[in-house]
Amino acid sequence: MNKTAIVRCEHFNAAHRLHNVNWSDEKNSVVFGKCNNSNYHGHNYDIEVKVIGFCNPETGYVIDTKILSSLIKREVLDRFDHKNLNLDVKEFEFLNPTAENIAMVIYNILKPLLDDSLELSIKLYETKRNYVVYPYV
């Protein structure tokens, strides 16, 4: 029997500023451009949470989508939606909230809450043309 992937798509809005506190304002401006705006800027993020595993022979599920949806809402959407990631989300107190780091943080939040037999992948769209996948295998 092969593994199956189930994907739950969600959406959240959040503001952030890309900034390295160890750099000068000039270097931050050169490296991060408009994304270093001291007044922050926002994105309409789309997220795909992919859970991979073997289907349970009794339920036919890899994971119950109601459970997955509730988990994402409670652990990710309630934490990130309509928030300033730099100021309101503790995981970004010392971590630059790039799309790469946001995807990694979401993975690190969700993975321990899943059964050990399940694999997890996060695809985060910052824009329609820019997305990251974590972990990338």
C-alpha cells in the first residue's frame, strides 16, 4: 500500500517587517527594500498543510479533515491572522518573519501535534507568484 497525502488549504492576513537588528538601517534597506518599511506591510497568505501517511484501514483516512482543520485554526490561524507577526507572535520575537521562517514556524507548531507516523509539509504563498515549501525534500 502506498502513502496518501491530504491537503488542507487555509488563508490568513498578517503584517510584518523584514529587518535584521544586527544590521544598520542602510544595510536593512538595501537587502530588504520595501519589505523593511518601519511601518510594516501586509500580505494575504495562503497556506497548504499537507499530511502524508498510510490510510487507516478502519476509517479510510490519513487524518480526519475536521481534526486537521480545527488544529490549523487553533494553532495557526488564531495565532497569526490579522496580527503583526513582529509584534504579536512570540515565535518572531527574535526571528525575522520571512515567508521561509513563517513556513518553518508553522511546521514546528503542527508537527508535534500529529501522530509520529505522519509526515508534514507546509506550502505558504506570500503572493500568487511567491511561495515556499517546508521542509523541501
